[in-house]
Amino acid sequence: MRRPLIAGNWKMNLTPSEGAALATTLRQRIGMRSDVEILLCPSFVALQAVGEAIRGSEMKLGAQDVFWRDAGAFTGQVSPLMLCAVGCEYVILGHSETRGRFGVADPDLDPTILSYFSETDASINRKLRAVLPHGLRPILCVGETLAEREAGQTERVLQTQLEGALQGVTADELYELVIAYEPVWAIGTGRVCEADEANRVCGFIRQTLRDRYGEDLATLVRILYGGSVKASNAHALLHQPEIDGALVGGASLNAEEFEQITYCAPKR
Ligand code: 13P
């Protein structure tokens, strides 16, 4: 059975000391849970401090992005080797924010700047292939914008993102893959995807994996939902048969809220 995974994506929040404080609180409350897997994904600079704060507990450490080379003249980048060295077991790949696809229009953000964020399915594919040999588990994010959903393109967009990211990767290599369905319009907006619709789309993602890689892999892969998950809506989402956990943004910065979300996961 797939063990639920509840992951906190802290995004560009919390200094190392603030992150260590939150991790220490979470460790005291839910650090030894075995019914759910609990993952914290702080910023690069807080990985070391948060890793130390949760060492010896059951909680896991993950990064929010990575570059695909192990070392070299790549100013500003962080390699898979470096993530492993600070104790990361997971890495988020292809988040809509790193793809330059934002759900909320920020009036202070010049739209031309967005292209600086935008990685492609091809760069995500490179990252995915680079982390697997290191034993880092990718959390591959996919999701459609509101305009794409309203144009009836949700499935096509997801299929393109999945195929692009997984190109040239075999089922054996994908043993540790996690996928997060994160509709862009639900991220940071407070507008959550209805649980049955999120379940339907996660089922579509699993079917796409089944068609491409067969039943064994499709059954193994955990598919998370992300986008405005809170303690008040987590129970309905996490009890859907195709949803194996949550990738939580804003609510993961509050210890009590995040703890409550972990208790919404079903016992499987
Ligand atoms: P919110 O939970 O803040 O909507 O963010 C979701 C997300 O992007 C997690 O990766």
C-alpha cells in the first residue's frame, strides 16, 4: 500500500534559525510518526539547519530545486551531490513557480521578468535524470493554469508535462518517483480544487503512467495534491483513493496547521 506523504514546501520563507525552530517544534509533535511520511522542504540555505533539527527523527528533508550537474562553473546553482551531502532524500522538480507559471497575478511583478524563472519540460527532464542515480527521490510537479482548464486543456497539458519530464526514463529508474498535481490556479489563492475533481485528475495521471510504464509502476507511485491545502480541507482530499498525500505551501509554515494536516491522512 502507498504510505501517505505530507510534504511542506516552505518556498522562499524562513531563515535557517527560523526554519530550525519550526522543525524542532514539528519534531516534538510529530517527529516519530510512522503512519505517514513527513517531509520538510526549506530553502537551500536552511537545509543544513533543518536537517540537524530533525536528525534522528522519522521526518525527511527535501530541497525545492536542483541543477543537473554534480559540480562546475554554474554560478548560483546547487547540485544533487550537495543536496545528498546535507541529508536530502527528496527534491521538488518542476514546481509551477520555477516554471514561471504563477496562479496569482502579483502587481509588483513585471510580466517580462517571469521568463527568468521559466524552466522547461526539457530542463526538468535533465534534473530528474540527474537526481535518480544519487538516490534522491524526485517530486515532479505538474498542473494546468486557469486559462488552460477553462479551455478544456487540463489533460493535454498534464500529458505533455509528464511525457516531457519522463522522456528517456525507464520504469526501473522511476521506482522512487512521486508526482504532485498542483493546479496553478489553486496555489496560494485559497481556491482549493474540489476533492473529487482532484481525485479524477490524479487518476488520469496514474492512467498516463500505467499506459507508459505498466501497472507495477503506476501502482507504486505516490500522487500528491497541492494547492491551498489546509487543515479544514485536507481530510476530504486525503481520503480520495487516487490521492496519496499533500504538498503544502502556506499552511506548512504554521506548526499546528501542518500537524493537523498530517492527522487528516488515512491509515493505509
Ligand atoms: P499553497 O499551499 O500555499 O497554495 O502552495 C501550494 C504549493 O505550491 C506547494 O508546492
